[in-house]
Amino acid sequence: MKRLFAVALGVLTAIGGFLDIGDLVTNAVVGSRFGWSLAWVVVVGVVGICLFAQMAGRVAAVSGRATFELVRERMGPRLGLANLAASFLINLLTLTAEVGGIALALQLASSVHYLLWVPVAALAVWQVIWRVGFDVMENVTGLVGLLLVGFAVAFFLLGPDWTQLTDQLLQRAPHGESPATYWFYAVALFGAALTPYEVFFFSSGAVEEGWSSEDLAQSRLNVLVGFPLGGLLSLAIAGCAALTLMPLGVEVTTLSQVVLPVAEAGGRVLLIAIILGVVAATFGAALETTLSTGYTLAQFFGWSWGKFRAPAEAARFHITMIVCLLVGVAVLATGVDPVMVTEISVVFSAVALPLTYLPILIVANDPDYLGDQVNPRLLNIAGQVYFVLILVASVAAIPLMIVTGVGR
Amino acid sequence: MTSHDALSHPPVHIVGQLVDARLSLLDRQVVDVDGRPVGVLDDLELTDVASPLEPGTPPPEVTSLVHGPIVLERIFGGRRPDAHLLRIGWDAVAKLGPAIELAAPASELPTSWVESWLRDRVIVRIPGGRHVPR
Amino acid sequence: MPVGRRWLLVAACLLLAGCGTAEDAAISTVQDARSAVVVAQQAVRLRLDTRATTPYTQVVLDDSLDAVGAAEQELRDSSEPDRARTARARVVLNDANTVLDELADAGADQMSKADLDRLTELVGRLDAALAELRR
């Protein structure tokens, strides 16, 4: 019974933890402009994050080494530092977007301006990192984040027009957007599903929780069941926007528009539940990205790190996170639109993906690290196919962003 | 790299395991006896070799692991004052694997002044800084 | 990379960016404003049906007002050569700003059927302006 509970808990938190501000915004924007025409990207992205996350988790569980330790070992200090700089800055951008997302969600709940919520949100994130244990943090944000299942409820309450959605899915429906815009959002959606911080966090979390080879089955189950269910929620978000906002000719530009279909479908109760779910999901992601800033630097430079230690036992790790949160608050304080920050962060996530993917793919094949737990042949083929995909998305991201003027 | 080095000339019998220092030691994590990260290996110090080299000279031996804030010098060049480097004697090494495991606890090893300064001046002064998050 | 080639790359990017954004400012700004007003109209409708909460509706009104303000700013900054078209867009954007400003000031808890009608009528005016500009 206890075992079953642990399995269920792991899967449920994986569903709740899958979505962040990038997924929420990008899926709603895409749904309102393209319907389900880009739903295939969500599927490709979810398969990718499953592959990638379980590989990183296995490497961490078996060898005890997290991502940025491997980056430095395998790429050497020179290339490793370039990788660190790029990954760190993009992660900082994602962190800023997530803190902005918490503030926007709290604004929806209270109608108090989001800029007043930004310092509150950052302080709360820091206090959780400073005082709350890893398990509690993961389980609470994951379970409250499950309220986002409300998007699926709303989707069915709206009475989806399946023939129309299928037409969009099979690319039979015109969406009136240029091919460049279509592909720009394909890359953005891919970057939203496969954000690099998820991998830093997943592999470091495996070390935090002291996983060993015996925990691998549980971790694989969490990933292989939880993430696809999280992906279905992404499709529901896009579907809600496609059903209500697209016919009105509204292109999503704010978080308040993302949740409008929910009020339409389910009224106040569902609206309140979803707003709470958005707070939890962005809060969880803000914790993960903040921890990831500390993880990446500490692992590269060999500092002591980990939430399972007292802050005094990992001083530079904790200082890094405090400074990064302050930088995020400072960026948001300039009044820059958090939704814009989010859209840019998912595109740059796509750019940075190969940087963390490649070292993990290499080490997952190295018997010196993994012994007999190296990638099986089939997984390796899939891993390499995905590497090509990730490389193409990475190279195409910035030109597409420039050509389309960030999707305008 | 054991103390019986394979790169020496003339060939000696190798006792123990052959390790490529560049591939398997450099840039590896160094962890203490409890698995706590101590640093990342930046360099190895060897015993001096007489110059000119006489035939039959014994091969140099590794004396200590070197780490500390020198990764930027390794990339961009330049030299740190010797006092900034942190050294761990080779005899403290317990096991070589995905990480270099030491036999001693971190408290008995030299620590970076940045870490201790931040800990003593900032972290422990914030409430809760000494408590493990629960 | 030689400096010359780098500049060529920058120039190519700018050229591509220029092609991408060569859109009619009058149309695109009115379109943005229309999108914002439609959302405000929907939110007020849901509020009157007690399907949206008051704080949520207030945020939508504020967001829509901001979006219309941004559209007006964009129109001012644009180098639209045709004065008549710009003037047409400016008038209707100004209307939208006035209505949303009054509603946001009144507060989401004060919304009535009359306010919803005002928004619906405003959407109609924006649609008419768009149709005219597209001709």
C-alpha cells in the first residue's frame, strides 16, 4: 500500500510539475492562432523530454554525477565554460519568466498589480529553498499544480468540435499565418516542452534524493506516465484557446487571456481552481529554475551544493541563488512584460538544448560511468534521432525569431 | 595514474591500474569521505625530475591534487599566486571512479576563502542558515 | 571570422527582419486593439453571468486598456505614409481607449448590461474601421 502510494505520488507530481509559464503561454498563443495544427510538436516534445529526462536521471542515479559535472568532465574547461555561460543565462531568463508568472497569476487572483507581487513571489521562492525540504517542496507544488487538470475539464465542457480539431491536426485547416510564423511557433513549442532546466533539475534532484539503481524503475514510471499526461494538459490548453479565442479572432498576449476559456466553460469555481493551479505550477518551476542556477554553477566549479545540506554547508550555492533571484526581480522591475520574457525564454531554451543534451547522450553510453546500465541499442537510436531534431530546432530558432519579429 | 607511471622510459612493469590522467582525472569532481563536493581537479603535482635525464631515473610520482580558482587561468592563460591553490595529498585519495573519492572529511581539507567568508559573513547571519531544510 | 563577413551577416539579418515586419501599421494596431476589446467584452459578459470573478474581470479590463495604449503608441511611432489611414485608425483607437478607461476606472464590480452593450458596440466600430482600412 505504501509502495503504491509512493508510485502514485511520483506520477501525480510529475504531471503537476510538467507545466510551467512557458507551456501555459506558448500553448495558449499557439492554440489561439493555429488551433491544433501544431499539436504534433507537443507530442514530439513530450517524447523528447521523456527520453532526455530518464537518461539524465539514470546517469545521475547510477554514477552519482549531475549534468554540469559531466559537461565539464566531457567537454573540458574551455567548451564547458562556454556551455555553462549560455545555459546559465538562459536559465536565468526562464527564472525571470517564472517569477513574473507567479506575480501575474497572483494578480489574476487579487487584481493587485503584478509588480507589487514580484518581490513577494521572489521572497517566498527563496524562503522555500532556504527552509523547506526537497520532498515536501516537490510534492506540494506538484499536487497543487494538478489543479491545472481543470484545463482538460474546461476543454470537454466546451464541447470540442472534433472534426475541426482533426482537420487542424492533419494540417487540412488553413490558419492564415505565414510558414515562417508556423515554424517559429513549432520551435517555441518544442523549446517550451524541452526546457533545459528540467534536465539540470531532474539530474540534480536524483542526487538530492539519493537515488540509486533501485530507484530507477520508479523514476522511469514517473517520467513515462507523468510527462505524457502533462503533455495532454498542454493539448487541452491549446484546445481551449482554439475553441473559444480563435473564433473571436483573439491572439493571446496576456495570462488573463490564457484562462478566459476556463471561465467560459466552468465558471468561477473552475476559474479560481485554475488560477491556483497556475500559481502552484509557476511557483514550482520558479523553485526548479532557481535551484538550477545554483546547481549549474556549483557543479561546474566543484562547490558544495544541495538542498539536503544546511545553507552554511553550501554557502556559494545559496548565494548564487539569492543573487539570481534578485537579478530576476530587477529585470521584472523595469516593467518588461513577463509574457514577452516567457516567449523569448522558450525560444532560447530551444537554442540551448544541444548543449546539455549532447554530454548526457555521450555519458549514457559510457560504461565507465554506467557499467551495464548504458543505453540499450533502441534507446540509443532514438536518442541520436532526437539529437538531430534538437540541433535543427536550435539552429533554426534565432533566424526564425528575427524573420517573424518574435512571431508577430 | 598510480605511483608506478607507465609513461616512463625505459619500460617498467606496471603494477595496478593504468589511468589516463587527462581523460579520467582532470576536471573530475573531488568528493570527501561523505560524498560532499570538495572541488574539481585542475592539476596534478609531480615530484621533480633531474635534468638532464639520466637513463634509469625513476619515473616521477604524483604528490598532490591541485584545485582552486584556477579554471579561468587554464582557459585564458595567466598565473595565480601559488597561495591561492588548494592542494590535497595523493595519499588522501581512496578511490578513482566517476569522481575522485577522498578518505578524509572536507573539514580536514583546505577550503576556499570565498566559501568560508560567505559562510561566516553572510549565510550564518541569516536566520535558518545553519539548519538543514526539512 | 573576418569583420566584413560579420557585417554582411548583420545586414542580412536586418534585411530579413525588415521583410518580416513590413505590415500596415494602421491595420495591425487596430487589430491589436480589437483583440483586447473583444476579450474585455467577453470578460464583462462572464462577470454579468457570475462566471468570472471580480478581480479577474478587473485585470482583463486593465490589461485591455494597456494593450490599447500600446497600440496607440505603436501607431504614433510608425512611419505610415498615408495620413488619412493613420487618422482613421487613431480615431477608433482613441474611442477604445476612452471606453476601456471609463470601465476600468468604474471597477469590475460595477459592470452592468449597458457597459456590455458599450463594449459590443465598440467591437462593431473596430470591425468597421478594419474593413475600411483593408479596402
